[in-house]
Amino acid sequence: MSNAIKVLAKMDSFEHEQVVFCQDKETGLKAIIAIHDTTLGPALGGTRMWNYDNEEDALEDVLRLSRGMSFKASISGLDLGGGKAVIIGDASKHKTENLMRRFGKFVDTLSGNYITAEDVGMSTKDMEYVRMETKHVTGIPVSMGGSGDPSPVTAYGVYMGIKASSKFLWDDDNLIGKKVLVQGIGHVGEYLVKYLSEEKAKVYISDINQEKLDNVASMYGATIVNNDSVFDFDMDIYAPCALGGILNTANIDKLKCSIVCGGANNQFEDEIRDSLHLKEKGIVCAPDFLVNSGGLINVYSELKGYDRTKALEQTKEIYNTTLDILEKSKVEGITSYSAALKIAKNRIEAKKS
Ligand code: NAD
């Protein structure tokens, strides 16, 4: 089988509409733009720059990530499809203004069918370069008429997810005195700590960055937990807000909490296996791609003419959607992850018919 046909077979298995391979000798740009599904609207998703071991890994990543974006947009009720782009290379060595502008020109050739944004290895400055070549870019600075840093809105959505999970489990969404551990107190985690401490939850924090820990602990009165002891720690709510793939068979076995709800993307090492494991342990889990969709809601609002109040109002809806999904998971005896995926897929299918 030729490589071209293998790519088509991969597109078929992930159910993609379009994959665009971009190359430019002058700037050294090698990029792949994947458009998964545009049934609900233009495909929106960030650009990731990563030093992939090989092109197959880059293709696999962009297909998986863009598919995830379709479901995130769908579950959040947005008129957006799913897309993502990857630039192959080391962002610290190979990224230049010219490379980013050339990438912007490629994005422009898609006439808005794909809209880009910031992701791993990208900065707001890079989006400014992309913006010089195409208007199909979001997450640009407030000074340029954009929506700026999406993290506070993402954190608000996670906070809504935590409250909805508490309502579902304890019939009370009041978090006063609840022991909540936020692992990863970066952009999203720190804002989440703020919301939780304002509600007088007992907030615990862990991170690999001691300086951040000391700052956040003194600002919000949070208690530091050693990052190696998170899975030995007795808590009501565990909020993973660092990197993906944090939950696996071994640490779910140890996990001592009633609710998992955090901002990190792709929290499970294996979504099907690990979400089932949590369910079997009786731990309520709010799907990550739903509760962390505040950032996407924020950039969606930028497309319509940015209004922070409206973006927050729409993000607040994560509360009701989380409750619906947890209820569906209980009634149908399926994991909350499967319940969320079903709803997301159904919305896309309904629009097609
Ligand atoms: P960030 O880089 O600002 O913060 C990540 C924090 O996690 C840092 O403080 C880092 O020191 C810490 N960390 C890294 N590895 C760790 C480990 N092994 N154990 C404990 N702490 C560790 O990132 P962010 O923007 O806050 O994003 C956090 C997560 O949320 C990511 O998974 C991201 O994909 C996801 N997310 C973010 C947004 C957003 O709006 N920023 C939106 C959706 C999803």
C-alpha cells in the first residue's frame, strides 16, 4: 500500500474531512492541518509546535487532537467544528517570524474552513504573526481586539464542573469546607484556586514548581501537598490541572476522593479503561473535554465580537451539562466519558440529517 493511501485509510478511521500537508523550503516549515468535521461550523483548534520523532507521530497527533476538538465544541453547544494544526520542529530553535507568517498564509488558503489559535509551543506573539497573513486566527491579545488569555474562563468552567459534580453526588453544590486538591497551579490551576478559596473550600495544592507553590499558598491560604503524595492524600475532590495522562490503573487504585474534575486535557492514560475503573470505584468523574471547554467558548466569543460577560455566561452552562451527563451515565450504567461522547456525537449526527 502506498503512503498516500495509508493517510487516506487513517483519515477514514478517524473520520476526517480534510488533511492539508504544508511545506516551505525557505522557512523550513513543515506542518499538517487536520479538519475533522465541519458539520456544526468551521473547524477551530490550536496550532501545536512539537519536535515529533517522525511524521507518522505528527499525523497521529493532529488527527487525534482535531477529532477531540469536534467533540469539545459539540458538547459545549458551539457552532464550531473540530480542527488542529501541528508544526514539526523544536519551537525553541526553529520558530521564526517568517515561519509563523508562512504558516498563516497556508491557513489563509483554507478560507476560514480552519481557524487557528495558540497551543503548546506557541505564544500570543506567534498568533500576531499569523494574524498578519490571515484573519482566521483567534486568541489574539486584547490590545489587538482579541480575547487574550483564555485561562480564567477555562478555570471558571472547571469550577462549574466541580459544583455540578458536588450537586450530583451530595445534592449540595456548596463547597464550604470541602477538601479540594488542585494539582498543577499554572494558568488554569491558579484561577481555580482563587474561585475555590473565595467559596471557602479547604484548598490543597501540588506542583513541581516550588516557587509557584509558595506564592499561591501565601496568596490564597492554600496548603501545599508533596506532588509525590497526591495519590496517598485523603480528599473530597481531586482537580488535575497539570499535564494530560495523569490517571492510570496504578494510581486510580490508590486514589482517595469522591470526585475527579480538573482542567487538564486527556487526563486518562487510556480513556475507556481508566474511566471505567473510576466508575467501578464509585468516583464521580466530570469529563475533562466538557469542563475545560471555557477556553474554547472564550475564543468562540472572539469570533462573534468579544464580550467577556457573554463568554462567562455561556461557560456557566457547563454546570447544567455536567449534571445532565452524570445523570445519563447513572441511568444508562455507562461511564460519564461515554455519556459525554454520545451526546457530542448525537448533536453532530442530528445536524447532518
Ligand atoms: P500551565 O503550563 O500554565 O500550567 C501547568 C502547571 O502544571 C505548571 O505550574 C507546571 O509546573 C505544573 N506541572 C507540570 N507537570 C506537573 C506534574 N507532573 N505534576 C504537578 N504539576 C505539574 O498550563 P495551563 O494553561 O494552566 O494548562 C493546564 C492544563 O489545562 C493543560 O493540560 C492544558 O492542556 C489544559 N487546558 C488549558 C486551557 C487554558 O485555557 N489554558 C484550556 C483547556 C485545557
